[in-house]
Amino acid sequence: MKSKYRKKYFFENNIKNRILFSILSLIIAIFILIATAFNIIINRYIENDAINQINKALGIIQKVDDYQIPKDNIREKLDDLDNKNNDVSWFDFLRDIQRKVRMAQENSEAEAIIVDSYYNMIFPNTNCYMQNIEYLEKICEVMKRNDIKLGNQTVQKISTKYGVQYVASININKTVNTNIDSDKYIVLSVEISDSLRLINTINIFLLLIMFVIGLCAIFVSRKISDNIASPIEELSEFAESIGRGNFKNREFDFDDVELQELADVMNKSATYLEKDSREKTVFFQNVSHELRTPLMSINGYAEAIKYKIMQPEEAIEIIIKESENLKDMIEDLIYISKMDSDMQVLKKETYDLREVLSECISRKKIIADDKNIEIVCDFSKDSVEFECDWKEISKAFLNIIGNCIRYAKSRVDISCKKDKDGSIEIIIQDDGNGINIDEKDKIFDRFYKGDGGNHGIGLSIALAVIEAHGGSIKADNREDSKGAIFFIKF
């Protein structure tokens, strides 16, 4: 088989690659969908969580509790913040105003710093060793560079060399329940870099999972495709051998039911083709023999006339008779050929089969009278309408009636009726010697001739016509063993 020796390419459009690419494409699509959905959801969650933490801190800072700073002491403490070396002022402020900031830090994940209107960090200062001053100063620097307005309490996203933060600011005077204006602001920030790094780690892990699943998919798809492609290659080779005329059946044992069914069908097809091939061989042999007989007779009588061995008048009658037989045989052969090749187009109309049979009986009456054969009809009183081709169905009836007249002794009975279920039954029988038991399964075969047969193709034509009209025909012996009987059903 050529395909076995054909060079295989990885990107060849075959079943193996199509299954592989289909599975990989599905896995990649699912991964992209999952990864995209995961990143959107988790980023939205982190963003909302950061905003909620800042809003929570703002709420704590703005909440007024029982502790109040005396109003006459507020301005003094705010001014003392400008003196960064005054540690007493710092811690005094933390003890009073920054109580809320501490509460906010303790009850949320937000970092709190105090800046002036120029984004200079006032608290914590360089003396505060517990906090990363450089990190906090970088936040102030980025806020100033991005021109983020102080005191509007709007949560915004910024990026520094230390990572990504969400920030918001509030004027100090809004935290102490006073209307005194101030140029000092509390800035709250939430760091989300750790969460983003976790997301990146998860994405890398997902990529690793996809890679592993991809390798497994390649293995599985190759296994599946081999289980499909290998049987197909075997069946293709079998089909090629059938095409070369080798109709020998093969044994297949496939795991897939569909492929096994296909193999069984191909074996059946090979059997049918082998039978058809034999029939065609026998057909041409029989045709050659049947055509040779009248031709030899015509040729013999023509030579007899030529050499004046026989009187022309006597020989011409035989030549004409043999020519008519030859003509009828050729017409039947052409008809069979058309039926086999589906070239015969039936021109169907609705007719009463009683009328069709009556005409056929009239055409055969002269032959029946010459043999002293009586044709008895038993038709139903109601019309037996059927959609058919008058000419073709008549040919079938004529061949069957003619066959019964040939073997009848004195009588041929024909009945036609429509049953209650709508089916039509036609019975044609004679009172001859009946059908030999060995011939029952052969009388509809082409060129099979019983004792006293003509060409052996009349009943095969009748079978082809009746089946083309969706009917069936069966031949048997009568119950009284006095002749043959044909059952035709539409």
C-alpha cells in the first residue's frame, strides 16, 4: 500500500495530528480561560481588599470617640510638628491625635504617615527605627510626582521601586472634630506587592501544570489516534485489494465497535462483489452461448440457400423466426443492462392493475388458444389502483403469464385484489408439473432455464421490474401439487 511507504511529516493533515492539535488546542483554550478568569477575579479581589482596608482605616481615624483633645491646645500641637527635633511634641501628638492612627493601623493593614502640603514626611521621622523610612519617603515622592491631590480621601494606585500600593489621604483637622484649618495630612497606604508576587507564582504553577497536561495529552492523543489510524490503514489496504479484484474475506479484531462494524460491512461488500463478478462472468458466457445459437442457425440456413441445398421459401421462414428470437433476446439484454445501471427511469402514474392484467391477458390469448390453454381471471370488484409504469409492469406480468402458459396443461388462473391494509396481492398459477425442488431458488436467476425454458431471462426481468416498483415476488408449487404458483405483492 502506497500510504505505508509515504514519508510522514509532523504537520501532515492526518488523523493523528488532527486529534493531537484538537486536544492541545482545547487544553490551551481552557487554560487561557481559567488563567484569565483567575487573574481578573484575584486582582479584583486584591484591589477591593486594599480599598476596603484604606476605607476602614479612614473610618477609624474619622470616628470620634470619648477622648477629645482640648481645642485651645490643637493649634499649638500642630505647629510643634514643624519642629522635627522636638521629640516631646512628636510623642505628645502621638499620644493625643495619633491615637486614631494607631487604632487604624492595628485594625487594618494600612500604613499611616503624616505629610505637609509639600509632600514632605513629618511623621515618622528618621529617629523612628521601627519603620522603613526610605520606603515611606518613596511613597511621598511618587505621590508628588503623580500630582495626587492631598486630603480628598480618594483611593488611588501607585507604583514604586518597592512595589505597588494603594494610597489615600485625609486632612488632620477632620480627625480631631474641629474646624481649624491645617496643612498637615495623614496618608494611608496598603502594600499589594506580596499578593501580586503570589499571583505570579500561581500563574507559573499553572503554566507548569499546563505543560505536564500537554505532555500527557500528546501521549493520550497518540495512543487514541493509533487505535483509530491503524485499523483505518488496514481497512484501506483491504479496500485496495478489493479494487484489484481480490474478494477474499479477512479477519479483523478491532476494539472499537464502529471500526469492527465497518470491517464486517467491507467483508460483506467483498462477498457481494465476488458474487456479482461471478454472475457477470456467467452472464457473458450465457449471452455468448444464447446469441451464438440463433446466429449459427441463421448462418446455416443462409448458406443452405446460397448453395441451393434448401428452398429459399422454407429457409427464409426459419431465418425470420430466429431473427425475431435474436431481436427479443437483445432487447431483453439491453433492458437488464439498463435496470442494473439504474438507467431505466420509471414513468409512474396511477393505474388500475386489473386493466393492466387484462391487457396482458389479451396479448397472450392467441398463444394460449394455440395451446388450448384457458386463462381464468378472478379480479376484485373494487378498483386496484397502483402507481406504476404501465409499460414496465406489463413486461413483468407478460413474462410471468407467458411462463405459466408454457408449462400449463389446460389452465392458467390469475387473481388480483387489494387487502384491508392497503397492500395489493396478485396470484398467477398454472396446472402444469410444478417447479422442481432444486429449481425453486434458481428460477429468477439470469439465464437459468428449466425444462422447456426459452432464454432464461424472462423471470429475472419480472423480478427486477417488480422490485423497482417496491414489490416482491415469490414462486412455489401449489398445495395440490398441480402446477406452479407466483405470489406478487405491492
